[in-house]
Amino acid sequence: MCRLEPDRLLIHGLAVLLFKRILNHAQSDAEPDDKRQAVRYAVGPAFPFKAVVTLMAHDEEGNLLNDQRRAQAWAGRITNLSETGVNIQLHVSAIAHRGESCMFKLSHEDYLLEFPGTIAHFRVHQQCTSCGFSCNFPNTETRKAYFQLLEPISIGARLAPVNPAKLVQDTAGLVKEQYHGISDAMLTVWRPASGSKIYCFDFRMNAYGVRWSEGMAQVEAYGYSNQYLAGEKDAPQYTRLTRSEFKDVRWLFCLAVPNLAKAVPQDVRKFLAALV
């Protein structure tokens, strides 16, 4: 198994937390029990982060070169993510082999997440190559940063429609449709009974949410109180967000929307995308 030389490429990783006030989950401190069971979440083409993979150097015949100063960074498009690995499309000229080391970097403005990986598969297609690698998180902070990034993607990607026959239509003049995801993720859309135009929506993203109704200049972000989430009787349902929390929830919404599952109707995906 080949490894990138530590003095040539970063091995400790860099991690800037995407969310400063929310998504501070303890699950990021532990490895999944069975890596084979890690669910892969599709990443939409509008995903705003720049992805770069640095691969070990090879000659024209694909043989590994000893001079890792010639390792090459390839920009690509992420196709899916899981708790343990990443799949990315690269230029057709890229070369890698199973078991080789790589370095993965995601960036957006001031945000940077960088950590090493191990190539799991590498397939050459006519127009591109498909590179899958496992994540080798060097520390807890890097794993936490990655899990923060994964959560909004998983929220959008796992939404599935609820049977209309099971929904209670409790708003006069409006028809409700709903899409449930993992944990407490839920997207509810209301339309006028006489048409298909979207009148309002509520997108709950686990402990937080964003809602909008016709006439509002912008979406409203909100959060559920810890007491309410814990099931305490007579607890207030919502909590007031600080300015920093508000910004984080808006950013959570902006990352979840580009990755909405195709089970969500196209007009809903297009409508929400226009609000990002």
C-alpha cells in the first residue's frame, strides 16, 4: 500500500467549523460501528464548495513515481458523501490506484476543510474518472467539521413524500404536502386548493428550521427549545435565535436545498433554490 510522504503533503489536516453555534454533535467524536453500512448521500451540482483531490504522481503508463513532489491536485465535482468516504468526478487524465494515499480539500470563501484519505476505487470513463476514497480523519476536530458539512446534505437527500391520504388537511383553502427525512427533518408545503402555486412552506432541519409565507420579504429562521426537544411537558416549542445562530441556520438551509432529493417535486426544488 502506497502512502504520500508526510513532508510533501499535509497529513494532520486543517478544519474550520462550518457552523459556530449549531450542530455541535457528540456523534462526530466516534467512528461508525460498521463502515460498510455508511449511507451515501447524493450531492447536487449546485453544491457551492470547491473540491480538490491531490493524487500521488504516476508516469505515462500509470506506474507510481517515487518523486512525490510531482503529486498533482485535481479539481472535481463531488457526486456523493458518506460518514466514511467521498466519491468525486475528476478529469479523465487523473490517475490513481486502490490503496494509494490522497489529500482532500473543500473550500468556500474563508472556509477550509482538508484531510487525508485512502483510494478505495478509481474508474476511468469516457468523459471523466470516478474516484472514491475513505476518509482518514487525523483528529476529532476534523471529523466534527466533516460531519457538520454532511448533515445538511443528508437532510436534503433523504426526504421522501408522505402519503397524502395520511395527511390532515387542517388549513382552510390550502392543500398540504409533506416530505419526511432522517431524524426530525421534514419539509411541509402548502398550496392554494385552486392551484399549484406555492403559498408557504416550513422546512424543519432537525432542531432548526426555515419557513416562508406569501408576502414575506425573506425566509424566517427558527430553533426548537431544548426542553421541547427533550419532551418536557408545557415546554415552549421555540427559542429565540441569536444573530450568529440565525446566520448558521440560514447557511444550513442554503446547503440543504441544493441537495434535495428528486422525490421532492421539481417546482418545489426550484422555488426553494430561488430563496437560497
